[in-house]
Amino acid sequence: MKRLLVFLTLAAFAVAPRAAAQGAQPVSACSAPLPHAPVLVGMTDTAAYFPKLKGLRVAVLANHTAVARFCEPAQGKYAAEAEQLPGVSAGEAAALPDRAGSRPARLPGASADGTIHLVDLLHGRGFNVTGIFSPEHGFRGTADAGEHVGNSVDGRTGIPIRSLYDGNTKRPSDEAMQSFDVLVVDMQDVGLRFYTYYITMLRMMDACAEFGRTVVVLDRPNPNGHLIDGPVLDMKYKSGVGALPIPVLHGLTMGEIARMAVGEGWSRKCRLDVVCCRNYTHATPYGLPVAPSPNLPTQRAVYLYPSLCLFEGTVVSLGRGTDKPFEIYGHPDMKGYGFSFTPRPTAGAKHPPLEGRLCHGADLSRMPLDEARQVGLTLRYVIEAYRNLGLGERFFTPMFEKLIGVGYVREMILSGASEAEIRACWQEDLRRFRRQRQPYLLYAE
């Protein structure tokens, strides 16, 4: 068993310090990254969390993104020259023989390429996993945005899956909370206030505080972690797509959000433990190995998501129902564009906006990734579409304020303000947020 743990934890790396948050101001920091070493997600640091689960009833809050590749280090260590590869998951660089001389570990439940899901890992190691909680899009990540997902059973392990997106309370029942002692959280976030995985985590943290349960967050990099931008949420617009007074792009990992929520009193004080990523900073480029949700199928879509998602609060299509969601946008009445598309029902968008209608607009799908990574939040696309259509107030829907988080952006667009004038309005809030979040950061900026 000891030898197995050495393999599973990729023993060449020192175990990163764990961040504990038990009270109003949790403070800790993860280890500094090693030069040229691949990013490793928290799930790979089994020595940090396996002992915490031993002899306890374990529940998991996760979806299809809770996977990692474990490797048997060549000659007991990684090759020093291993490079981080764009689009390669945590540990994958070490699994490539020509890069690090390692091979995928043959773990029970692993796929052919060596990746394994957290639930399969825990179940295969003999832990008492009593239940799985699933967020928006379901445990397998196939449901539409906002689609209600029912309870089910995991076909591989027979473990019950309890949906937190079933159209009811989005909160676990008392019976479900009494079925476990410790909750392990592992979901790939993309760093946006309106991306709902962190909201599900916070609801579970509140429930765990009420029932005296421990929460262990297995951290993952934020692909947009190098950016902080957008208005801080005015809490009168709090909703299912915005739960905390943070900017649109907050630059935090799930573990850091959890720490900040507890420390700032936004969430009830639960027993919280964060297992760090290794070899990661907020400036580290990180290509997602798995699409985090059905309509973010590419890295480019993840980068353009902060800006194009604002079209969800307008009459314009952002490409749901096509093979390029969040990389294109358009409307039947937009003029002067040479690109067209027609939204159709797809697996990730059963009833897309403007279904069956020919839309004219812009195609951003060929934007170089390096350029897309720097876009962050821009209002340019929304303002151009607004002026092109000439609909005035009818361009917007009530969803716009829930996404942007304040009322003044719509008002300023309607009044003819420029993007620069609008952006100037949230800069002081961003400066305050940067100071406010500092005690909760786990990784260098």
C-alpha cells in the first residue's frame, strides 16, 4: 500500500502544503512551482487526502471533469526536462515516454490512456463512498445549461447519484447529508462569476457547516486565472448565475473561492481543507483536458466565454445549437457581416435560441489561442451588435443584469457610452477586490 501511494502521488514532487480554513480568516499557501514541471491537479496528491478519508463515509461532489492521469515515475522520479504541454492534463507530460520517460499507471478503473475518475479511484482503493452529488449538466456533463437532472445510480460502481440540479431546492436533503462524514469536491471551473459550479460548491459547504461535515476541495487550475475584470456583483442581482460580490472574471481557483467565502462570511464556517495544485501560478497557461460543459467544447470558447456569454442577456445568438458555441454570434437582422449560421438542436442545446433561423454575424473561431487568452472581458461585441440592430431597449433581456452584475452597463450602452467609459466605472471596485482576495490566494500571481 505504501508503494502504491508513492506511485499515486508522483513521489518526485514534495507534497504541497494543504490549506486549511477553519474560521474567519484561513491563511496558507501552496508550494512554489518547480521549473519546467507539469501542472498537477489536487486529485493527484493522494497523500494529502487519502488519510483524511480513511474509515469515514465519503461523499463526492463532482462531474465528468474530476479525472487525472497517474503515472509510474521512471526510476522513481520525473525527468527534470519534462515540459508542460498546452492542452495536456495534469501529469500527462510525465506520461509521455519521449518527454519524461514515464508510463501511465495501471490502476483499476482507469481508461486506456491512464486517466481515471475520482469516484473510480476512491472506490477502487476501498474507500466507503456512500454517494455522489452532481452539479449543473449532471454527473456525466451532458445536460443542457439549466436543464433539470434527476437522481440516478452510477453504472460502474453502483453508487447513488443525487442531483443538485433537479429543479427543486438545489440543496441536498437531510437524509443525504446524514449519509456521509466528509465531502470531497472536484470540478473544473473556468473562473467566471456566472459559471455555476462554484455556486453548487457553496451550497454544499453551507449544508456541511450545518451538519458538521468536513469539506475537502481537490483544487484545479483556473484557465482564466490570469485575469481579473468586470463589475463586482451588486447583490440585488444575486441569482443562480451569480452568488458572490466578486467580478465577472475573479481569477480564483475553486479552492481559493471556498477559502474566501468562508473568510469573508459569505458562506457558513465549515471545516474546510484545500488540496493544492502543484507547479501552478495564476499566470500559468492551462489547457483543459476535458470540456467543462457541453457548450464550452474548446479552449478558445473558454477564453471568449466571459465576453460572448453576455449575449445570453440579449436577443443575439452566441452559437448554441452549432459546432462553435461561444465562438460565434449573430442575429437574423444583423447587417454587414459575411458570416452566417443556423442554430439547430444539438446534444448540448436541445432548444437553442433562434432555432432554425439564419443568423448573420461574426466568426471568432479562427482567433489565435494566444490572442483569445488575452481578450478577457470586452463589451465591444455586445456594443457593436446593439448598434447594428438598432432595437434600443428591446435588445436586452432581464438576464443581462444577472450576468454583468450591475445596472449601469445597460444604461450606459443605451445612452451611447463607449466601452472605455463603461470600463472606467468598475476599476475602483476591482482595486478593492484585489486587496480583499489577497489573504485567500494559494498561488503566486
